[in-house]
Amino acid sequence: MRNEVLAACLMVGVIGVCSCGPQSDVELDQTVAGATVAGPFSFGEAVVDHNWRRVSFDRKFDDPVVIVSPLSSNGADPAVIRIRNVDSSGFEIRIQEWSYLDGWHKAERVSFVAAERGRHHIAKGAAGSTAGWMEAGYFDTAQTPLTRVDFAEAFSTKPVVFTSVATFSGAEPVVGRLYSVEPSGFHYRLMEEEAKPQDHVEERVHYMAWHPSKGPLSSASEVTYVADFFIPIDHNAVRLPFRAFTEPPVFCLLYTS
């Protein structure tokens, strides 16, 4: 195992008074919990395993962009999240273990955020909150070389960027890696497990770039969030601190670059 240090970005949020509950209590009939609409966004949780499942939004989108969080840790085997068939009403999702494993995986909990493709202003809310922009989009890329993605408009500072592979064109498990995030854009590549030849086919990748900010998503929103940069991480477990919420966060996105 390579000892590589990555920079972590984190987005956490609480929706109204919803509570996640302990991970040990997850059941497969709880497909979506706490899905909530806020302006051009929809948030929620899904309980998934190695079988494809359909997750439905609480609103219709014209051109949705979907970001899914890393897995919880109920199963010990390494695995990635795969999504496909993103449309105006939802998407399909499952867990995919690395190819050398048996493919079966325990039920895990993930968070998701869906947004209308485009650039959205996040207004300043109560005292202590900050305003900013969020851009949601997608691009197509294969394994190599690095793909350069330019934002529709440059941010005033380095944004917090999250991505998800949103198609299942290639059957091999794959993850995405971010490089050189700048106010104007970022570089990206697909990566298969280390023993593979690294020749994955073209996939569509969804991204959301957030101005580092915190507060409600709108003046009438029940969704309160924090999007910010955090400490470097490696293969060792580490606690990522964030400001206290009055209720347990319902969605949590984490990405490394």
C-alpha cells in the first residue's frame, strides 16, 4: 500500500430536524431518508449494497448533477460507489468492490446532493454565514491523459470541488482523482485498482464547485451547510472537525486531491 498524503475537502449539512441514526441500524428497506428540496438542490441519504437500486429526487430537474459521498464503514472490504442512469427524477446506485474481491458487500449508508446544472448564488444568511457561488456541471473523460475542466466563470478564490463518476460505461471499478484545483478550473483523471492496466473507457463525471462558505442555502432554506478545506489525510483514520450543528448532519461529502 502506498503511503500517499491527500488534501481533504469536506461539505456537511443538516436538513431541518432530520436525524441520521446510528450506522448499525441501517436496513435495505430504508432506501432514502431525509431527502429535502432547497432551491435548485435536493439532498438525502441512501442505503445501498452491491445490487443496483433506484433513488428518487423530491423534485424534478431539467439537467441534474449528482454528487455522492464516500461509503460508511459497515463492510471491511474496499469498495467504490457507482451511479448510472441519472435523469430528471433520480438515479441508480450500487457498491462495487475491487475486482480481486467477491463482489458481495454489506449495506452501507451514503449521502447525496443533486443540483441543477449551472451556476448558483448562495446568499448570505444569518450572522456568521458567508455568501458565495456554486457551479454544477459535468464532462466526459477516459483514463488518460489528465482532463482539464474550466469553470464557466472563475471563482474569487480556490473552490471546494466534489466529483462523482455518473455512468457505468466500464465494468471495472474506478475512482476519480482531482489535481491542481484553481479558481479557474481543475485537472482530473480516472483511476482503476493498482494491478489493472489503467485503460478505463470514457465515463461522464459530475462535479460541484463551491466557494468556501457556510450558512443556509437561501433565506427560506432549512438546509444549513459548511463547505471548506480541511487537514491532509492518508490511509490512517483521522477525525475531521467542523462546527457544531444543532442536529446530526444528514449529508456529508468528502473529496481528496
